[in-house]
Amino acid sequence: MVTFEDKRSRPHFDFLLLIAMYLLMIIGVLAISVATFDPAVSGDLPLLNRVLASNTGSWQAIFVVASPAVVWFIVSIPYEHFKTFAPLYYFSIIAFLLVVLVTSSAIREVKAWFQLSLGRMLQPSEFAKLTLILMLAKELSQAEKPMGTLRSVVRIGLFSLLPAGITFLQGETGSVLVLLGVTFLMLYFGGVDWKWILAIGVAALLGVAGIFAYGIIGGSTDYKLLRILSFLDPYAYDLDAGYQSLRSQQAIGAGGASGVGLFVPGSMSQLNFVPEDWTDFIFSTIGEAVGFIGSVAILLLFLFLILRMLYLSRFTYDKFGRLVIIGVMSMLFLHVVQNVAMTVGLMPITGIPLPFLSYGGSNLLTNAIGISLVLNVTRNRTAAMPAYNVPASAALRGRRRRRNPVYVNASGGKGPLSALRKSRGDRKGTTPA
């Protein structure tokens, strides 16, 4: 098979992606420390001491310091390993999700955490996002036409709905939306027929609308429904379901253009004005501390991270690797959009963390593994582009460049052109001019 070399698809370790990830991690440690700092700690202490004085900030810093070992481990694994063992990882996490559902105690009506030592907890639904990405990438890359047969439709449907269904039973609405969103985007980029894409999108919208319409008509008091109602009219629920959203918007607004600064006694962050402002609502702390300008800078860093992965996927010609990158990009994109939108009142509260910035070891580890998978793909991909993937214009340009030049003997003497004319004249039985 004819192949073309493209320097943009060359194997390499993408340091730009790694640097962007660690910049966000460092910002996250600082933001968590600001959200949880003790005003009794002297403001004259160095910044590192202020971070270490925060228990949650210290734990997040430990996760960040340990993350290079995770990156090195994932990147060093042979590329084909992930494709071969994707089913093993997937079904292991499914079993783990079931164990947590049956054995764990509910925290705010959510049964999603497995208790570890030292007061730490593990959240398997975070890792389910990665195993779903690997499983869908494997499934979509094996068929020339994904979802072209009933068997393919059933398999992809089961692989997508199984972790989402168990996670929904655990009470984690935000993670369910991410799992389904990742599935939808991977199907779109995986070459599934647009009719299936349209049908799945319409069915999802009708299903969500039907569930909440039934809850409203039936007078349900489920907290998920109350979050939707408080989003539509937050001031009607300002003392319960809408309280956190309203406080978050006030804190972000208080930051103004440039923010009130870091570790400011009496600030809304220091007074715990916004509940859980070091986890899901970390963006409210950031908005108050660094203001509109700083918040936009952080969002631009996220945008660079996402666009960089989109660029890397564009020039990854192995379908499995390309879909792994698309899956990780989709996961981070959906997290950022949901989290930022809910903190500024543009979406209902879903209890979903902001990647690399919110406190939580499971989420940080999941995101670090996701970026590491992307680095593994780019490091081991091939630069050879199959001929059928080359645009027609590019192929024609290549042919033009390889065309041998024709030299003309202007004096009418013997040369390539005169010889060619003579041969043509001889074949026709005429004398060449």
C-alpha cells in the first residue's frame, strides 16, 4: 500500500501538552490553598508555607508531586497493550462500580466512594471514563463501518450504557452526563453514520425531558430535580437548592476585573461564603481571587489543552490512537464546560469537578492518566499516512513535483522532443514536421 510521510504526524513526546497540564495542576494547588487557608497563619510567611498550612492544599500537592511517576508509567507501557487489555480494564471497573454501589455509605445521597486508609476515598466512576474511552476506541477501530450491523449497535450500546447506568444508580448525575457525552463525541469522530448520531441525540434529549417532566408532574422532591428547578428560578430556592449557585455568582462578581488577591482575610473564600469552594466550586474562588482577567487566562490554558489534543488527533492515522485522543479531549472538554457553566449560573449544578483545579485525588489521577494516554499515542504513532487518507489535491501536488522535465531542442536538432515527434510520425506513416 502506498503511503505518504507527514512531518506533523511524526512520533514525538508532546512537551507542550505536559507543560499545560502541570501549569493547571500548580494553579489548582494554589487555588485550593486559597479556598481553605487559615487567617491565623501569618501573611508574612512564604507562599510555600501558606500552601503547606492548608490540609487540603497539602494533599493536593502530594498528588501533584506523585503524578510524574504515573505519567512515566503510562507512557512507558507498549502502545498495543491498551488495545489488547481494554476489555479487562473495562469489566474490572464495572465490577468495582457494583461493589461500591452495594457496600458504600451514601454521602449527600451519593454512593460513589470507596473508603481507603488515612481518611482518603477512591471514586471508581472517575476511572470508568477512561476504561469506556479505551473500550469504545477498540470497538470503533475494529469495524470499517461502526454501527453498520445490529451486532455492532448492541455491543456499543451496552458498553456505553452499562457504566452510565450503574453510575446513575450511585447518584452521580454529573459523571453520567460526561460518560454519555464522551460516547456521543467518540461516535461522531469515529465515523458512525450521521443518522445514528441524530437518532441518539434526539433520543437523549427526549429521555431527559421525559424524566424531569414526570418528576415535576408527580411532585418529586429528588435533589436532581430540585437542581433543575433552582436553575430555572434560583431565587425561589435561595435557601436550599439555589443557595450554592447564587453565592458562587456573587463571589465571582466580587472579584471584578483583577480580583481581590490571594490569601486575603475577610474574603468570601476565607469566610466559606460558597460551600465546597475547594472542590466542585473552585472556580468561584479563582474568580474572586484573580478576577475576570485571571479567570480568562486559565480558561485560555484549558482551551489550548483541548485544541492541542484535537490537533494531535488530526495527525494520528491509527484509528484506535486517534479515538483515544478524542475520548480524553471530550472528557476534559465536558468537565470544563459543565463546571464553569454551573458556577456562573449557566447550567444546573451537577457536582462535577474542574479538571486539575478541583480538590480530589481520583479526579486528578484520572486526568493525569488521560493526558498520559495521549502522550503514549503521540510517542508511538507512525508518520506514514495511508494513500486513501491523502486529499486528492495533496496527491496531485506530489505527482506534479515528481514529474520529469521535458527539454526542447530549439535548433531542431536531435533531442528528447524531436525523437518523440519522429517516433509518433513513424507510427502514423507520416513525416514529422
